[in-house]
Amino acid sequence: MNDSANKIIIITAPSGAGKSTITRFLLAKYPWLSFSISAATRQPRAGEVDGKDYHFMSVEQFQEHIRHNDFIEWEMVYEGKYYGTLRAEIERIWQMGKIPMLDIDVKGAIHVQQQFPEQSLSLFIEPPSVEELRRRLESRGTETADTLEARVNKASYEISFKNHFDRIIVNDHLETACRETEAAILAFVGNSPEKP
Ligand code: 5GP
């Protein structure tokens, strides 16, 4: 193991801030990064694959993992829907000599950061404004008036935690936000020719 071993990169943001797009860009570019596949109890969306996008499971199975202390963090991100990071998933990625990249909600991100203060880099992707976030969510067309309002309120609340993270990256221009995130990760990992 070299000194890049056992690092963790956490990307967090309110919904609609562009965190998944930035995460996908980096995963495609750097083979030494590996997406941390969370456990989740929501239904798979069209095109999502069990064991690739999420480990989809029942509430009973999820609660069994909670009882066995299998998670490094878990949250009920939406009413009745559990999401969590399995310790075994992080260890699987470390075993491959790669760095896990966690795309998780703000509370989960704070919990991981608290457990791995030296080993983790936490990045908060901030939407340019709550109004812009509302516009983006509206243009996605996936929200009803109620869920839109709930997401916008949740986003304002989550933005209030932004100073807990190592870096805040404002996503007012996607390409610039991708580049800033990339630079922060490369600085964290170090400049050895073979990463990690
Ligand atoms: P979605 O249902 O849209 O895939 O994800 C909803 C939210 O749950 C996103 O903000 C996503 O980052 C977050 N999330 C995904 N996996 C985890 C996890 O393992 N733990 C926590 N705390 N949040 C997660």
C-alpha cells in the first residue's frame, strides 16, 4: 500500500446542483477512482442496474444491515427511503487499490467526514442560487409543485451546511466546476505518476 491508500472522496450537494454530472465526468476520466455503490430502498428508475447504480434492497434487508453495523453512514434521505454506504463497499474499492467516490447527501457526507477526518476530501457543489436551482428542477420536468417546493426547501437547508466541507465549488458553469473539482482531487491524491 502506498500513501494514497485508504482515501475517500465525498461529493455532496443539494439535489439539482449538478453533483452527479461532475462525479460521472471524473469517474470516466480517472480509472483509479471508483464509484461507491450505495444501498438504497427506493425503486430502481428506468435504466438503473442493481449492483451498478445502487444495491437495491427491501427496508427489512436495509434494517438488518443497520442492526449488524454494516454501514459507515446511512440516512432516510426521503420519506421512507433509506440510503447508506456499506463498509464492505468501501473496503472492496480499497482492496482494488482505488479511491472510493461517494455521491451522498449532506448529512451522510458530514458523518463520513467525521469518521475519516484525515483520509477524506469533502467537496460541496453549490448551485449558483436557490432561484437557479428551482429553475433547473423545473426544467427537468420530474417534479410536481409539492415535490419541487420540498426539494427547494431542503436545498436551502442543505446549503446552510456548506462551511462544514473542505471545499465549496459553485456550479454556475459546469465545465469550470468540473475543472475545479478535478484540481481539488488531484491535489488531495498527490502527484505521483501512478495514482493511487
Ligand atoms: P437518488 O434517489 O436521486 O438517486 O438520490 C437521492 C439522494 O440520495 C442524492 O442526494 C444522493 O446523493 C443521496 N445518496 C445516494 N446514496 C447515498 C448514501 O449512501 N448515503 C446518503 N446519505 N445519501 C445517499
